[in-house]
Amino acid sequence: MSSRKTIGEALVAAADTHFGLRFIEHDATTKVTSYRDLLADALCIAGALRAHGYTSGDRVALVIPEVSRFVHAFFGIVAAGLVPVPLCPPAQAGDVATFAKQSLHIIRASRAVAVLTTDDVAPLLHASAGHPDAGGPLSQTFHTLDQLRTGDAPLASPAALTLDDIALLQFTSGSTALPKGVVLSHGNIAANVEAILGPSGLDARAGDVAVSWLPLYHDMGLIGMLLSSLYAPADAVLMSQVLFLKRPSAWLNAISTWGGTVSYAPNFAYELCRRRVKSSQLAALDLSRWRVAGCGAEPIRPDTLMQFADYFAPAGFAATSFLPSYGLAEHSLAVSFAHGGLDVDVVDAELLVQESRAVPVVNGAASLRIVRCGEPFPGHAIRIVDEAFNELPERHVGSIVAAGPSVMQGYFEQPAATAGALRDGWLQTGDLGYMANGSLYLCGRTKDLIIRQGRKYHPPDIESSLADLQGVALSGVVVFAITTVGDTDEVVAVIETRAGGRGPEIEEAVRRRVRETAGLDIDRVILTPPGTIPRTTSGKVRRSETRERLEAGTLVR
């Protein structure tokens, strides 16, 4: 009999322990709750939701900026037997127009019966829905947390659900298209959390303290940090993403202050800390208990991580703490973890045999440094396949496919998209990689390739080569191709520049660097102010949307 629990069952089990959550909001105010108190409040919210007539399986959109209130609302929805649909709040979306477009799409695509939000956010959604091209007013009932807490009697216990019931509708970050609703069952989440916490994952142990600034409307923050802490159970410190972006040292201060042992971040966060945390601040930090420094969600750059390790070594940080990872929403979250610190495969470009249409190399480079992302979890599998779905030998680059109990049920009410993603039980990730000695090495995404004179180039590698140029903003580079029928690809680089940067010098430096490292001539270099490049809610650049906006003339206003 399976020992896996639904989210409600995991909350009940955690409520019997002394563990809990500490919240650090955008203004640095702190709140603390035990899992016992969290359960009590969730049952109160659940009773009010049920009193409104919502029934098991109904979707409830959730858009709340505050970390603590988001968590309480999330578990209230779950305790009612409803399905939360997390949305990115306005401050993290970048601008009101982007927030409105994504939010209205998700609310409608999920067929949500209600929206749980705040008095500040609700008017933005209603006003945006009233625009002529927005599809008409929203029919959903809007609730705030305070209204629900003054409602009817609480439920005695979370709604009885099975592992087969839908637990979450997690919309993809939409880096290549409009977000799609990934349907995850309680069994999917329980299986992935079990793998994350197990010996092949974080190897969770007594005394672990998770610290995270990752947004809770994204799978890495929600499943990887919050739900994994709940299922463990363990203490967790959850802080505002806004606070981290404003003051990156707040993340490291939290790890230091609360004895954090497990914390995750994308590659850019480690670089941001190295750039923004002053050497004079190191003496006040104690990072010696940080045993798992996870990295994922975007291309992992070994130079960035090693520079972080060297810089923060005086504060007790150990490079062996790095845990490179690979995952995606369609696999609940995690696919593989690489234990043993940062392990880089230095490969002669000619030795990576092309067996598919996708090649990850920057042509002209003598060698590539690719980070190992680890082995598949127990009960799960990873394969590298060609276009005919034939499994490829080691060190042959192809499409990554994955199978196991963590794989999603499908995309919500999108049978064609589901059929395109799932084949004979295998999830077609859309990512490229190769296997070596049983481990996965990630190379990029199939759809991002640039083709010039029969050669294929991988944009993230080119972007990485430009990241350290003087005058270029942090993570402010996008490279892509504009394809015209009957003509060669036009290669374009969009560069966000720092204040005071000299345009002609930056443009020349970009062209020279790409020519030297990739043997590729850039056709157009577009210099823009910071904030021009659209990004997903998890911080990844939207390469396709950048190209579309450029072609439509709406990128630079």
C-alpha cells in the first residue's frame, strides 16, 4: 500500500509536529506560523469556500502578493477539495499590461469558478477585463482572505481526496508561448516530493531548514521549497521575491540568521549576489550550514557558480554544496539532481555526435563546458531520442524524454497539446541533452536554434558569452533568428545596457565577441534600456516573445 499522501493529509501530519514556517515580506516584516495553526486557518478558509457552493475539483485562481497570505490561501483552497491555480502578482509580472494579459488568459483558460485575491489587485483585473479587446468582463466571484475568515464554520478536516484527484493547475512560465495549464494530481506531487526529499534528491535529514525567495506561484518555489518542507516535515523560511531582487543580501542574511541548510535559486541569483553583496558584508554572514545550494530553472553556467563559491568562501560557503538540477512543470518539478558539487564535462565539440536536427554547440568553439545534471530518480526514467523516437547512444545529442509517476496528467482541456507532449507514457520535454555514464547533460531547447549556412547555433551559449561585457545589464541579453522564406536567417541580439554605457562601443564589443567565440556574424544589434526584454514570472527571458515584439514594432517604445 502506498505511503504517499495528498497535500491535505501531509498538512494534517505536519500539524502534529513542532515545525512551521517563517515569512519575510517585501518590507522585511516577519511572521511565524506553525503547521498546526496553518491547518486551523486552512480549515476556516475551506469552510467558507464550501459555504459558497464550490465543490471538489472546482478551480480557484489565486493571486496574492504577500507570501504569508498566499500560503494560507493556498492551503485553504486545498483543504476545501478545490484546485488552486496560482497566478503571478502585478509587481513580479513586470508591468500592469503583462500582468493583465497573463492573468486574464489563465483565469479563463482554467475555467476558474472564483478568484482569491486582495483589495488592491481585484480592481486591476476588473479594469483590464473591461478593455474592448480583453474578452469581456470576468464572471468569476472575487474573494479576499479576510472575507473568507469571517465566514461560516470551519471544516472538521480537509476534504477527503485520493492520489488520483487533481491537486494543482500549474500554468507554465510561457517562455515560448501562452501559458498552458499543467494538470498535476496529488499522486504526481507526492511522487515528486518523495524523490526530491529522498537519497537521490536532497537527502533530507533532521534539522534541515529550507530558505527560499523563489515565487510561490512557480513550481520551484511552491513544490520544491514549500510543499517539500511540508511533506518532510521541516522548518522553512519563505521570503518575498521582491525583497530579494531589491536587496539580494537579504537571502544570504536569512540563510545565515536562521541556519538554512537547503536553498535553491536560478543561475542569475548567484551572479546577482556576487555583484551586489559587498565584501564588507561577508564578515556578518555564516553560510557554513548551507549544505544544499541548488541551481536550476535556467542554463547553469559553471563560471558563475565557481565565482560565487570563491567570493563567499570567507563566509563559510563550500563549493561542494552545489546541486545542479534539471526539471520542468510537466514533470511536477524535478527530473534529476547531480550530487557531488559542480561536475563539468569538458567536451571537444567534434565528439558530440549529431543524431538529431538539434546541436547544442556554439560552432567554432574548441570545447564546451556542460554541467552534469544527474541521474533519474528511483521509479523514473530519462532517455535521449532522435526525431523518430529511437533511443540514442551515450554522448549523442537528442531530445530529452522522461517517464515516471511525476509526469503530469496532461494540459488542461488541450488534448492536442497533451498528445504532442506525451507519447507512450514518455514526456517530450522540448529540451536537448545527452547522457554520459548514466548522467544527464542539458544543452538547451529545440525551438531556439539558429541556422546559418547549414550550421546550427544555440542562443543561450551565445548569450552567456556576452554576459560579462562591460555596459551589459545583468541577464540582459537575448539572441535569436528571424526566418524569412527563401532567405537566410537574420541573427539579432537585443542588449539591455547599464546606465552610462556607450552604445557604439557596446555594439562593437557584442559583434566582436560573437564572431570570436562562435564564428557567427550578428546582423543586428539592438541596444535597449533595462526592463525591455520580456521575462517569464520565474525570470527567464522570453526569447520568442522578444522576437515577436521586435517584428511587430512594439519591443522598444
